[in-house]
Amino acid sequence: MQKWAEHAPMNYLHKFHLVEAEKARVLGQFFEAEEFYERAMSTTGYAYAGAAENEFIQEEAFAYELAAKHYLARGRLKIAQTYIKEAHYCYDRWGATAKVKDLEKRYPQLLNTNLVRQSHSIVTDETIRHPTAAIDWAAAMKAAQAISEMIHLDQLTATLMQVVIENAGAETGALVLLEDDRLTVVAQCSGSRQCNLEKIAVAGCATIPVSVIQSVERTFETLVFDDAISEPSFLTDRYIQNQQT
């Protein structure tokens, strides 16, 4: 399979990564497993040369499901919930009705079934043809409702932040804006619905990973770490050290 992946990555690279992920999981190499799960999910459906023809929605769903089971076994419920929702969505797009019902039966604690069904029911044919246009309609509806009910900007910001945090399966979130040519934290919220709307310069904020944000601002590249405290470039970041991120 590795040889096939070298010659035709658009068809086989994600399969190879998924097998490597499962192999690492069985051997107890959890960080390696998680890296390969991410690679499998990112290469599934990637347009190497043939655009939409190379998408494997069924294997993307399978990769999300296996990753969710792995994280669930490790007790990382929020990540597992995010991935099982993605698996549910992919199986639904693929038309695998029996598999959708199977996930709903096995993981009711991770899937808000009624909400998921409602959000899927209004996905259009256009969205299916262009999956990058797909959004979480449940989150969009929540946001629209929040906007219609809120007038005060601070209240609106806090409400929308809670919607984003809930939708992402995150524990906390921060809204950072560029104000007067400097990055400023304008809102910090947690899953417990507590929000701090005091404006703080990013450079002097102890409740966010400043070095990570500054790195992303400088390089315009996404940073994803399995274990942030083991990253040499960010060893001195106060937030990462305090939270053992």
C-alpha cells in the first residue's frame, strides 16, 4: 500500500495513513496514531491532480469514526465528540443511512441526534457538489437567533463566542482583533458561559498562548500540536506551561 501511495497518492495515501494510525493505536503509540489519523483525514478527498474526482467521502467518514473511537477510549470526550459528528455528517452525505443510524445508536452521548438531523436536512445539492461550502447549519441558526435577539455589542460578542466554543467542542475561546495596528484580545469565554470582555493587548495577556498567536501572525501558518509542552519553540510560553497544554 505504501508503494501504491507513492505512485498514486490521490487514491492510496489516505488509506496508507489510516492503516498506520490503526497500527500505532494497537501498539500503544498514541501520539503517532493521532498524527496518522489527522493525515488520513487531511489527505482523504484532497485534490492532488483530479479535483473532485479524487474524493473518498466514505473513507473520510471511516477515518473520523476510528479517530473518535481512539479519543473516546483515551477519555478525551470533546475531541471524540467533534470527530464522531464529522463521521456522522460524512456518512450522511455519502447516503449511508444505516451507518448514520448505527452511530446515533452507539454514541447518543456524543450526538445531539435531533439537532444533527435538522442541520443535515437543509444541506442542498449544491453543498454536496461543493463540500467546501458546507457549514454547520445548527451553529448558523444559533448565531442568527442570537443576532436577532441582541442589540448590545458586548452581549452579542459574548453570545456568539459561546456558540463558536460549543460548536468547536472547545473548553475556552478568545476573540483577537487587530486594533491600532496591534493584536488585542477583546473577548475571552469558557464553556461555563463566563465571558471577560475586557480589552487586553495580546503581548501582555497571561490567559492565552501568546507565543503561538505571534507565530501564526508572523508566518500565516496553522499550528497544531499533539503535546504543546513538548514543543521546543514554545517551552517558555507561560500559558502552555501553566495549563500543561
